[in-house]
Amino acid sequence: MIVKEWCMYCGECAGVCPRNLIEVRELTLKFNEDQCKECSLCIQVCPVKALEEDK
Amino acid sequence: MLIETDILVIGAGPAGSTAAKHAAQGGAGVLMMDKKSEIGAPKRCAEGVSNGGLESLGIEKNPRWITKELDGVRLISPNRTDVWLTSDKIDLPETGCILERKVFDKYMTMDAARAGAQIKIKTLATGMEKTDDGYLVSAESMGESFQIKAKIVIAADGPESRVARWGGLNTTAKPKDMESAAQFEMAGVEMENNNCIEFYFGSVAPGGYAWIFPKGDDIANVGLGILATKTDKTAYEHLLEFVAKNPATQNAQPVELNIGGDPVGGMPKKLVDDNLMVIGDAAGQVNPLTGGGIISGMTGGMIAGKLAAEAISEGDLSRKKLKKYEDECQEAIGKSINKYLKVKDYMLTLNDGELDSIAEAFQDVEFEKVSTTELVQKLVKVSPKALLKLGKLF
Ligand SMILES: Cc1cc2nc3c(=O)[nH]c(=O)nc-3n(C[C@H](O)[C@H](O)[C@H](O)COP(=O)(O)OP(=O)(O)OC[C@H]3O[C@@H](n4cnc5c(N)ncnc54)[C@H](O)[C@@H]3O)c2cc1C
Ligand code: SF4
Ligand code: SF4
């Protein structure tokens, strides 16, 4: 997952991730990519479009 | 390094701090951690609460965290028909105020500390595993990793709600149940009456509503919540449009951008397990119609904190013992959350034209008090469709 520079670490994406894979630190976002099922729900809810699929 | 505690509260938002305070007052050893370097900042909130709510929690108002006392509500339909619910028109206004969350949240944490809780800031919980007599939580702070052994974990980590899920509770919010919100705090806002909070309904904010909450002088929180399932634009894009078009904000300038999620799908059935409780946004303790979760989350926190201390002193940390929290929460907030879920679902079916005709019908209605319940009761009177869907509930 590509995290854009304007991410504000609000954590909304983490709340909807069905596999609980997103770790939101104060100023970093970490994905457990190995288990990601590419459902895009995290991308969908972000209020500022700060996530992009890493193709 | 291994730290031991009776009760570990993860997340020092309003819900966590309230739980920590009551648990410490109940005589238990309490540790509360938050990943933030500054409790309360950045805020993810429009900062409105009811005075009755603060009172019910035994919290005395402090001028250091109140920015504005409110006198009423203005509701605005898509064609700008407005409904005023102010104290000059209504006998029993339910009064409220606007907080300064950055200060309020810190004060709530200070109260927990004064009650005896230990506080760790800039400390992130990274995982946890079940042991025979509780949980072993992994944490990181300023480059150091360590573990905390707790008899009870209270998950208060907000809309992310990762902690309860580590413990096997199903608190994942679906996108259709998660408001995606964006807000500017602005100066130069020209409200018609800056003693009232304003709600804007309809396609300005698909699946939610837009708001202007005054913070004194010409300052206000101007924001909106949308459901990502109802629009292709982001909350931020909707906010830019709202601010550009609204007469009150055309000359205003932003000094802060806030974003965040607000879970509006109600509480999951299971809020506790052996050695584990979940409270606040993490437990869906939010009014699904208004998105307000400060008072309800703190109410959950109060019930959980008291019971956790009791469980520690009795040495019974089983789900059976902790289940009393589920029952009390259901009574204190769950019933009303369930009712407002139905109202929210109904509101989601209305198009701009229907909202306009409701606002028009409201022009001739006399409101006796300002409360969400009163509004829904009057809605049922003016709209046959609402009567059909909600008549039995209100
Ligand atoms: C834009 C917006 C406007 C809102 N407006 C209102 C309003 O006007 N009135 C109202 O009543 N409600 C409002 N709400 C809802 C309200 O903000 C929340 O209901 C409330 O903050 C919930 O409190 P909480 O303590 O459960 O969670 P939070 O306040 O979210 O606190 C959770 C804490 O946990 C910490 N945390 C998370 N994960 C970890 C971890 N792994 N380790 C350590 N710490 C962690 C976070 O840093 C945070 O401090 C609004 C919400 C939004 C998004
Ligand atoms: S929802 Fe968007 S802004 Fe918020 S933490 Fe996730 S990627 Fe960042
Ligand atoms: S794409 Fe789906 S599974 Fe992968 S991180 Fe996002 S929400 Fe989680």
C-alpha cells in the first residue's frame, strides 16, 4: 500500500480493515502486507484519499 | 522489562480516562497508555456535548475547557429552509456547550492521574496475548520495547478498535457504518446566530450531515461526515465544496484541519470476555444519528471502570463477572443507540426534496424542548413515512 505524504494518521482505515492489519502510529502507518486481501476498504473510507494500491 | 498492573487501559481519550479514574477510585492498580505525545491532540471532533451529559458523569464544568455555552439549534434543509430551536421559542431547552477537546481530554486524564492511575504517553500497544490470569501486552515507547502484564485490559483505542480484536471480540466497523469526517476550525465565520449549533442535511453530506459549531467570537468548527458507500468524493472534497458555498464561511479562513472516522453502526453484542472489556468508540458507543460519542463513551468508561475495580477486589475476572458491564451499558446507552439506529436508517432513505418538505412542515410546529427525541417525535407527526417507520419507537 502506498501511503501519501498528507496522511494525518487518523486511524479510520485501521478501523475498517477486516483483518486488523493497519498499525497507526503517531506519525507513521504500517501495513502487514503479507496478509492483505486487497479488499480496498481502507482506501475507500480515507477522508483525504491518502492511500493507493501498490500495483 | 515487564510491568505488572491490575488494570491496563489502552487509549487515553475521554472513554479511557473515565474508566481509569473510576477503576483507580475503586482501589485497583491502574495503568493507562496512549500513543500520542499530547493527549487530546490532534482533535477528531466537533466538540459539542450536552450539559446534562457532563452532569450525569459528575463532571464540573471548567472554563479552561469550555469555549461556548449554547442557546439552541438551527436545522437547515437542502433548499435552505431553516428550523430554529432556541430558548426564546422553547420552554425546556436542553442546553449544551462546545469544548476545547485538546484541553478537556488532558483534564480528564489528569483526573485519572489524581485518582491514582499511572499514565504513560507516547506509548503504543503493538499486540497482546492471553495468559492464564490475564493478558501480556506488548508496547513501545521512544524506541524501547517492553511488556505489560495485566489482569484486565480495557480497550479504549477509539475508532481503530484494534485491541479488542486482538482479544477476539468482533469490533470491526463496516464502511457503511463508519462516518468519514473532515472539518476545518475557522476564523471569520459569519453565523446568523453564533449561540446556536447548525446542522445541514441532504446531498451536501451524503450519508451524514454538515455542521457549524460555534467556539466563541467568529470562530467555529465547520465540518461534515459522509458514508463512503454513498458518494464517490472524499469527505475533504465535500468539505471544500460546503465551505465555498455556505454564506457563513465564504469569508472565513481555516486554522486547523481535522479528519477521522466515527463508528455509527451501534454496539457489537459482545463487549467483554475473560479479562477484557471494550469501551468508547472502540465499542461503537456513539449516537448513530448525531455521531456524538463523548458522553456515551465516558458513560461506558464509568461503568467499565467501576466494575473492573470490583472484579479485581473480588478476584473474579471471568466473562461471567464482567458481563454486568454489557447489561448496564445496554440499559444506559444501548437502548437509545438502537432507537437512533432506526432513525438514522430512515434519514438515509430521504432525498433532498423530502428533507425540504419536512423542514417546511416544521415551520408550523411548536417544539417544547430541544432534544433529539423531541425532534423525532415531531418528525413522526409531520411525515406519514416517518410515522410508518418510527411511530412505534418514539
Ligand atoms: C469529525 C468528528 C466530529 C465529532 N464530533 C463530535 C461531537 O461534536 N460531539 C461528540 O460527543 N462526539 C463527536 N465525535 C465523536 C467523538 O470524537 C468520539 O466519540 C470520542 O472521541 C470517543 O472517545 P474515545 O475515548 O472512545 O476515543 P478517542 O477519543 O478516539 O481516544 C482513543 C485514544 O486511543 C489512543 N490509541 C489508539 N490506539 C492505541 C494504541 N495501539 N496504543 C496506545 N494508544 C492508542 C489514541 O491515540 C487516542 O488518544 C466526533 C467525531 C469526529 C470524527
Ligand atoms: S484514513 Fe487516511 S488519513 Fe487516516 S490514517 Fe488512514 S490513510 Fe491516513
Ligand atoms: S486492502 Fe483490505 S485487507 Fe488490505 S489493508 Fe486495506 S482494508 Fe486491510
